Amino acid sequence: MDMQSFRKTYFEECHERLQEIETLLLSLESGDYQDEHLHAIFRAVHSIKGGAGAFGCDHIVSFAHIFETVLDSVRDHRLALDPELMEVLVTSSDVLAAIVGAAEQDQILTETFDAKAKADLSQYMDGAEHAPLPAAQASSSDAKKGTSRTYTIVFKPHSRLYEKANEPLLLLRELGGLGEMILSVNVDALPDLSAMDAVGGYLSWTITLTTTHHKDAITEVFEFVLDDCDLTITETDRTVAGEMKPTPPLDASPAIETGEAKVSSIRVDLDKIDRLVNMVGELVITHAMLSQQAEKLARDGYPHLARGIEELSTHTRELQDHVMAIRAQPVRMAFARIPRLVRDVSKDVSKQIKLIMTGEETEVDKTVIENLADPLTHLIRNAIDHGIEDAETRKAAGKPAEGTISLSAGHRSGRILIEIRDDGAGLNTKKIAEKAKERGLIENPDLMSPDELHQLIFNPGFSTAEQISNISGRGVGMDVVKRNIQSIGGKVYVKSEAGVGARFVLSLPLTLAVMDGMIVRVGSQKLILPISNILESLRPRRQDISTITEGGEVLDLRDHYIPLLRLNRLFNIPARYDEPWQGLVLIVESEQTTFALFVDELVGKQQVVIKSLEENYDPVEGISSATILGDGSVALILDPASLYDLHTKQGDSLAFAA
Amino acid sequence: MNSLAKTLNENAVEEDQQFVTFYVDGKHYGLNIKDVREIKAWTHVTPLPNTPSSMRGVLNLRGAIVPIYDLRAVFGQGLTHPSTEHVNLIVCIQGRIVGFLVDAVSDILSFSQDQIQAPPRNRGKELERMNSVMGLGESNGMMTMLLDIQTLIGNQLPVNDDDFLAKPEKKN
């Protein structure tokens, strides 16, 4: 481990801590006041400061110090947490994040960058009479006041202190930085050289320190070694003696700290996990290859081989699940920023908004989470800016003045569904229809259902906002959301009811690496359909298939007519069978609809490793990705929803051609 | 082999550019050697549905899915009837790995700047389509058409979503 990697780890931790600070501040603001929250915020700021000192990030140290001082006053109830102070704290956490960000990038910020925030904070520091002013920091000069005091400090390190590789000299030097120091060492306890333990603690120091700083500043110097030494700090006029073992500033909550200690975890580079995922992927392919070969052998002749391959299959699958679990993270990671977003945006547009989040613990692959942040931000901004009406309009419509946005996540049939629902006005169907006609996207809006019209908002450059606000409405919006979601194999659709609200649903794959697939054959081609989309398979009777005039074919599925798609026609592949009653149809469920898909035959179920097609090529309609079969050839993975889109488009172009 | 050795010697001259040369439909073409990753005998590919005919399909190159373009079809000369004699040139362009199906690889040639002529301006219709030719190399009395790999692929971008959406409207 070199310094650089420590530094990297430090900044990674900083980002986590900053996130934590923000979350906690917001829960404080929302009225969930708990002392524990304040303690946790204080600890987080303190840790950021501590590490920054080690890496020479003075800017972080000086700002974090002031921030921490104010927080300290608040948690000791010396300062009341009013909305004004709350605002200062929230802003300060932003400033701190910016400073940390700059330090990470080695950017140099101007001295005045944090001046305003510092001034805001200092205001509270002055108000807090007993605000401790530990002064190992440059910034303390701003707040330095009071008379100088003289302390007598007796410092006797135990041998454990040395075992932990602490160096008293450094502590004494730091102490010297606080003021004028007279130092004497006591060697009485030193044994004969022959009896001496090289790492034993035999020395003690008596220090007379004249300083303007508070006693806490002195304690802070010894903060990390308190448990491993005897320390007595005596003020010359007023004697405050005694063991300082219980550290006053940091004993906030032993319960929490032990709780944290129990969760043993290590930090692993994402690259390493990715490599592991890839290797498991290759293993799955190799396994498929082996079992394919083994099937050709007489089972009786090689019973051990057959059993071995079966076991290999179980182990591979298990290994895969575990590896995937490493990458899985609660969707909370993506949701964490939303409360803050809602707070800021609703303030900007002066609307009152209540946010309800559910299902944050739903686990999904890290890559999915990473790609979720932007679309979510967009949808939430839109909901606040366009969805929720202003208070007067709401009251007039008989709704509560406060708008509600609910954000929920959950699993459904092997996918994760994320829903953003608002109780606003809903989409303006009429305006969408006008706009779509104006843009030439549609010919006759009257022929379309409101639902179909609503989906048009995902077209590029489609925005009905009449005024360009700085929140949303720049005409780039929903199409970007759609593209982002599609790029990770997801779907987005909208349901809206005028006056009641709009509901956006994102349907995403749980993992981007592996899935259970059904191999189907059309002609000489093998294609794969996600098992999670297949409801059943059957061979229809001739009379079950009918043609609707100018409307394609339908299959009579137990008295329900569902559209029939012929994969051979959609993809232009010469098939073995011409008619569904010779081959097979699969009943396929996609997000929007259920349809029947005609193929030649089913080949079998197989776990497939998803390989991106778009890495080297472009999206192909009807196809989500590709995989490699046991024989090394590539098979395409079908995407039911886009297959259905393709079907309707082909229907369109046939109709237009006719 | 002789010519290869010669090429290596010529490599000492820095300004020279090296090209992998190959035949498509009897014509001699070259691609900058820096872009070429490997040369692979033709193997079965998995066709991609509803793509231009020049897109032959995808193959598995050590775990990566690589699309293969039929260069003859790219040049509008119809489809190649590939056999094991045919060759895929695997190239890397802007981080993407793609393959070109060609008839045969011939050589590696070095051209100095003054051996490369700009292609003629007065193009006919057929040449217009071939604006991927960035220069004409001359070596031992034989002309090599040096291809610009960017344009080559750029011309072949498949119909994307938006175009697809626009199509029915245009017909109205």
C-alpha cells in the first residue's frame, strides 16, 4: 500500500461520509430529531477532518473544523437547531463536499471559496460561548479569543502505546504547537539496562503549557492514545485533575460503534469483482460446452462423468449466485440523493412536496444502480416541476396543498420495477397530441388512445413545457431517460390520469451479467428468450389462428385473443415450418402486452451469459444482447418488448406500402 | 516472405506508413496496419435481423461479440460467397472491434507520403459511394486503394431507432 492508495481509500470514505451527513441532516430537517443523528454527523465530519490532516489537505481541515465546532455546540444543546441553522448546516455540508471534491482532483480553490459558509458558521460559533476551540488548525485564528492559561500535564505512556506504533515525540511536538511549553522527562522508572524491555513504557513527561486554548484542545492531541496512557491535565489556578480515559468528545454512542464493528467488511476494487464475474461467465459457458458433449455419450457408460457434470452445474450456479450477490446492492444507493433533490427543487419552485420512499432495501446489481441516478433525477425533477400543481390550483381541485411524490422499488418476475408516482395534474394529453402533430410524429391524434399518446413524450426533442425553467423543460428530457434506461436493458413507460397524477415505471434487469434463457430454433438459427418472459408454450390448432382484416393475426388462447408474432417473418429467417400448427408458439409476456410467438421448436433451457452487442455494434431491434453457446457460436437474446414494437412497426409499413 | 523482409527494412524510414493489403472482387485495397488487430479465416457468423445486407452477422472472438461487414457488399458489388478460403480482417476503430470479410489478404506494404496520391476529384456514381478511399498507393506498378476506416464504418451505420420511426411518416 503506498500513500496514493491510502489517499484513494480516504476519499472513497469521504464520499460515503458526506452522503451519510447529507442523509442525516435531511432526516433531522424532516423533523426526525434524534441526538444520535447529530452525534453521527459530528463523527463523520470529524473523521473527514482527521484524514485530511494526514494527507495535508489543509483546506478540508480548516473548514471541517469550524463545521465540527458548530455541530459540537448543537449536539451539546448549547445551540438550538432552528431552521436557519439547519439551512447553514445543509449548505456547509455541500461546501465541504465541494472542498473534498476539489482536494481529490488536486484542484486549488480560491481562499474565498468557503468564506460565506465559514462566516455563516462562525456566527454560530460566537454565539456559542463555550465553543471549544481546539487550535491545531490554522483556522482557529479566526475564532481565537480568551486569555492564556497555564496547564500542567503529566503524560505517562503505557507499553501498549508503543506496541501500537505511536510516537510520543510527535504528540509532544503537536502539543508544543499550542503554545509555550516547558518539558521535563521523568526517568525514575527506568530499570537496569539488562532488565529493560525494549518496547516497555518507562518514561513519563511533565509538561507545563501556557496556551490560549481550551483544555479540550490538549485532550485532542492525545485523543488516539488516551486508552494507552495515564494523562493528567491540571489547570494552574483551578485544578481539574483526574484520569481522562473516557474521551469526552467522542464517546457519543458506544452502542453504535460496537454495532459497526460487528459488520466486518473489506473494501474491494470493483475491477476485481468484475474480473470475477467475467470468469464465472466463462465457467458457465465451459460448463454448457461440457454438458453438451456429455449428452452425446452413452449415460450408462460414464455414470461418474454424468454425475460430475451435474454437480458441476450445481456448484457453478451457486458460485454465480454468490458472485452476483457481491455486486448486488440495495437500491437505496440510488435513492439516497432523492430527498435532497426534492427539497431543493421544491424550494426553487416554491411548492410543498412530501416524498415517500419504499422498497429501498431491494437489491440490484451495482451497474444498474449506477445507471439509475440520472434517469431518476430527471423524472423526479419533472414530477415536481410539471407534475405537481401549485398550492392554489391544488386547493381549487380539492387536493391537499402539499403534493406527494412516491418512489418505490420492488422485484417482479426477475426484474426490478421502480415506480415514480405523483398526485399532480397528470400529463396534458391534449397538448401532447397537438405537439406530436405539429412535430409530424403522428397523423391523426384521434385514432390514438390517451395511453399511446402519453408514450410519445419519450420521443427526442419532445417537451410541452411552455416556459424553459431551470428545473426542466429544455426539450431534452424524457428521450434521454428512455435511452439511459434502454441502454441497461430496461424499459420505461408512463400511465397518467388527468387530475389524479402520473406514474412512471422503470422496469430493469436485476443483473446485467447472466440470465436464464430458453433456446428456440427458427430455421437454422438458435435464439434465446428470457425465461422470465415466457408464460407457456403450446402447439395451437389450425382453427385457433385467425387473421384480423388489416390487423395482423391473433391466437385464440382459451377464449382470449392475443396477437401472434411470427419470428421468422419479423427477422426474415427461412423457417422449417410455415404455420404455427406445425411448429410451436410461446406465450410471451412483456411489460406492455402479452403475445404469442411462433417458432420452429424449443431446444432447451440454459443459463446464458449476457454479452453486449452494442459494445461493437449498434442496437438491433428485437434483440437485447447476445450470448455464446456451448459450441462457441453466438446466439442472439430476444427482447420481447422491442420485438413487439418491431411487429407493430412492420405492420405499419406493410399497411403504408399497400 | 521476401517482401515482408523488405517491408521490415523499410520500416526504418519513419514517415512511411504500413498497410495490410487485400483483395476484394479482384481489386487491391489497403488498411493501415495500426488499425488491424488480427486476421482470421472465415467462420460461421450469426446473422443479425433487419440489418443491411453488408452486415453478415456477429461472431465470438474470445468472448467478445464482433460484427462482420462484407466489404464487397459495402462497396455495392453484391454479397461475397464465403468459403474457408475467405478471410476476416479484425480491426479496431474508436474502441469498437469489428471485422471485414475480404477475399484474401495479400501483403504488407509500406508507402512513403509521395507514393500516396489523393483520389481523383471527378468521381462517378460508383466511386461516390466509395468515398472511403482516402488515397491511392503505388507500388511496383500496382495500385492499392487505401481505405479510411472511419468513413468505411460510418457509411455502414445501421438504420437507427429514430430513422425507423420517421419512415412511415415520410411515406405519407
